[in-house]
Amino acid sequence: MKAFLLSCVAIVVVAVGAYYGLNAVGFSTADATTGASVRLD
């Protein structure tokens, strides 16, 4: 049971760290999909 709880905590730590880390580096969806040229129909 202790190993299971430790793994759940590790998953949460990795997920939160990845979220903030990737946003800080500029790999968010908004940063990746926007550009200087925008097509308006």
C-alpha cells in the first residue's frame, strides 16, 4: 500500500512539474499554434 501511495504522489508531482515546466519553456498549445501570419476567411 505504501508503494502505491508513493507512486500516486510521484505521478502528481511529475504531471504538475511538466505542466509548469513546458509552459515556462514555451511548449504550450497557445504558443505552438499561433504565429505571425493569421488567415482570416
